[in-house]
Amino acid sequence: MTHTALTFEEHLAGISAATDRLAAWATEAGLDTGVPTCPGWTVRDLLAHQGMVHRWAARVVRGGDWRDTDDAAVEAEGRATEDPVAWVRAGAADLLDALRAAPEDLQAFTFLRQAPPPRLFWARRQDHETTVHALDALAAREGRRPTAADAWFDAEHALDGVDELLVGFWQRRTKGPRAPQGRPYAALVVADSGERWLLDVSAERVETHHLAADEPGPDTATSVLSGTAVDLYLALWNRGGHVDDPALLVRRWQEGGAITW
């Protein structure tokens, strides 16, 4: 099971807080404003995407088949609605209702490696989904990529999101960085809290190991990426941040691992 320090209720609070900021910053930015962190998107596109994802996740949590949702049609509804901000809020409220009503032993589709149980998985996934897109709305309002000073969430929340990306997303067969010229390498991601992740990167896949607090540091890591928890969150989710990256790992990982949606 993947590492997560946050509770189900903390993830629900994270969804709610991020939705409030997404709605406020989208309104202040304006629907036709471009989103620096999602090239080619306007704020209207951002809201349509987020509202679609919330509705898709709520359907899955309620036992629906994830393949039955016409994502393009739902996004088109979001773009066409008179008030996309209210439409996003309605979708988030429905998602929260679905999660609260779900049994603790919910049986439902999940899609990340080493995922927590489905009820917690979907609360966690939508917490970080909404947080990242709230950052996008802030980027649209400010006309720049976010910095750690912009974050409303704490280090614990950031560490959880770093772990979800490195352990959950990047270990999927079609995701994550790949070794250049087929030369395997090992990299270490280190947060100021002491949390560490070892990445073994090959031409075919990446294997991530979240190191325990008492686990000795590996000798195999040839590159180290370090920073505060929030800066790592921003950098690894491709939303800004300032990290110590002498080997230019973030730049190297852009092609195979960057999240741009």
C-alpha cells in the first residue's frame, strides 16, 4: 500500500478548500484568460476539465462503470454552461456527498500502483486533482507559475501529493520518466522533513521506493532532487516551485513525467 499520512476526512477538507480557491481565483482571473501552467487552456477549459473529473469520480464511487462517462460531452457541457464556476462547485459538492456516503470497505475501480483502499484512494486522488487545478487558477489570475509562498496547504499535504505522484503515477507502465539513451540511473528525492523516495529509472519503467525513516540512504543514487515539501509538490506536479536540482532532474523528467493537465 502506498504511503499516505492524511485521513479520509483530511482529504475531504482538502477537496473543499481547493474548490473554494479554484472558484474564487477563476472568477478573479476571468473565463477567457490563459492558464500559464496548462498551455493552450483558458480558465473556462480548466473549469470544464475539473468539473468533468469530479463528476466522473463521483460516478465511480457510486458504483458506476468508469468507461460509461463521455468525458468530451461533459466537458462541453461545462464550457457551454452560463456559470462554469457554479457548475464546478455543484460537481464538487456531489463528489463530496458520494464520498461521505460510500462505505469504508467500498469496492470500486482504482488506477494507480500501490493504491490505498478505494474510498481513501478516491478522496486522496480528488484532493490532489483539485489542489493542482486550484494552483492553475491562481497562475491564471497572477499570470505566472505559483511559488511555495502561494500555497494554502501544509507540508503534510504536500508530502502526500509528492508520494502519490512518485509511487502511484510514475510506476504505471506508460507514465513516469525514462532513462536517456537507455542508460539506467537511480535518483533520490529528499524533502526537508526527511521523507525520501528512491527512483530506479530504466528505458522501460521507473520503480519507486518510499524509504522508511530508519532505512539507510542508498549508495546507488547518482542524482538528488531536494527541497521543501511544498516546493517539491509544485515542481514534481509541474506547477512551479524552487528546488535544489544540480542534475536538472526536473527538466529531464519533463518529457516522460510532467503533468500538464
